Amino acid sequence: MTRADEGVDLLGQVDLFEGLTKGELLKIYMLAREERVRPGRSLATEGEPGGRFYLILDGEAEVTIGGDLLGTLGPGEYFGEISLIDGEPRSATVTATSDLRVLSLASFTFAPLLVEHPTITRKILLEMCARLRRAEEAKA
């Protein structure tokens, strides 16, 4: 399996990208870059502007809010998918606890894709609507 195949398969497991074809996922993968992150480095800081999505390929990171540990993320897990779209401040801090290999996607490269490929945009909007409905149902 090539790195592109691995990346496309993992992107296909991201809720936001559910329903996208392999070809559409490949378009997203081609805009991303692989990064290596050392332990102790924060990839997202609570309250700071967002705009980047991360998919963990190898390693682990911890998630904290207000300094309280919420959990740990590992291979195949991701964060920042909403920030990728709206660029709003981060709701949590995510810090590498081991050497990490991540797939990183910036909103400034993702936004033009949404304009150029309205079918991708529509599928993502439908997934966002489904998330909103699930959240509303959970409150009831």
C-alpha cells in the first residue's frame, strides 16, 4: 500500500469526508502535507485561531481543555476538521506525547477546492447537516 493509498483510506474514515469517492479523497490528499512532530509540541492551542486539520498517521497526542486532560489521540484519529472550514479559535489544546507523523491540511488550500468542486462541497454540507441533526436529537 502506498502512502497515498494509506492517506486516502484514512481520510475516508473522517466523518466530515464520509460519502466522498476515492477520487475526491485523493484530491484532498494531494492538498495535504505530511509532517513529523516532536514530543511536547502543540499542534493546536485552545483559544488560538484555527484553520488546519490534522490526521494522525503514527504516534500519540493528548487533548486538554483548561489544562485538564480529556483524552489521547492515536493513529487514524483526527482533529481540526471544523476549524478547517470556519477558522474559528481552537476549543482544545492538542500536544504530541510521542513522535508524531500527521497529515496536515490548511484551510487556505482547502477552500479553493470547495469552490472548484461543488460536488465535494455539497457532500461535506450534507455531513455537517447530519451532525447538527444528531446533536439536536441528543439534546432532546
